Amino acid sequence: MNLGRIHLEKIIMTSEKEIKRAGSRDAFIIATERKIKVRHEDLGSLMGMYKYFNKNNRYITLNQNHSRCAQKVTCYHEIGHDINDQDIAKNSLLQDIRLNMKDPIELRASLFAAETQLVDSEILEYISRGYTLEQIAMETGTYRDYIAMKQVLLRFKGYKVKVDEFNPFFFRVAEGKQNGEYYISC
């Protein structure tokens, strides 16, 4: 996939900064440190959304009907929007499932999510053991496509890893699954 205008170095540096600031990789802790209010509501088939009203009123809404693990993975993505897309979210509600993942806005949020959630050394260890994307996703409690995105980020960092294609519409695949899950196991 052509990453075009996506600046991987900036995504990596931003992720490192947020992890350090929160003292954790946990999405809910990062959201709290960023002073984002996280709500849980029945969103139907929608996994989550982000809304910015002003500096003190920023919200991530997660589907209360999804597993805690699916909510956490979605929360990482929504934090990516808080970091990069406040200006866009002022004028509209960012509903990720409805948007095309080829859109740089959505792809950037997902790359941030993959970088922040997944530890380089753990992913490299799974890769060295010959795990498939699906197996790594099951072990790490995330989407297979986040693993493929992490491969892109690892390659950018200089690791010699195979880069698998990721489905730019993977959230749409996930929304059709029970509880929004698609290769998530926590």
C-alpha cells in the first residue's frame, strides 16, 4: 500500500512521547493523561468515534456492546485522531467505520494505534518464531491488519522484516464480526 503523505517518523515519535507522558502503553491511561473523556454507549455496528468541541471537551465514545479488548484497540485509534485531527473533528464527528482506510486521516490514526499498542521486541520475537499475522494478532490481542501496519513501521525503523499487505477496509470487516472482533483474543 502506498503510504503517500503519511509521515512514519512523526507517528513513531508521537507514540513514544505519549507512552512516556502516560508512563504506560495502555490506551485508557493515555486517554486519561491527555484529558480525553472516554464514554461507552450502544453504537450499533459502529466501533467508536471521536469528537472535539474545545480543548477541555474531547470525547472518545466506544461501543459498550463490544469486548473490553475490542474497545481498547479502538481507543488507540481514536487517540490518534485526538493527536492529529482536532481541527477536522471540530466540524464533524469522526466515525471510523464509515470512512475509507485509504484516507490518510484514518490510516495515520491506525498506524499510531499499531505503534502505540505493539512493542517492537515482542513483534520481532513472534516474527522470528515464524508466527503468521493471525497468530501474532491472537497473541497480542489486536487486529491482524495492525500487525501488518506494525511490520511497515518496523521496516521503516530499519528491521529486515517481511511486510504483509493490510486490508484498508479492515474496520468494516471487524464491524461485521461478533462484538466487533476480528482476530482479537484477550
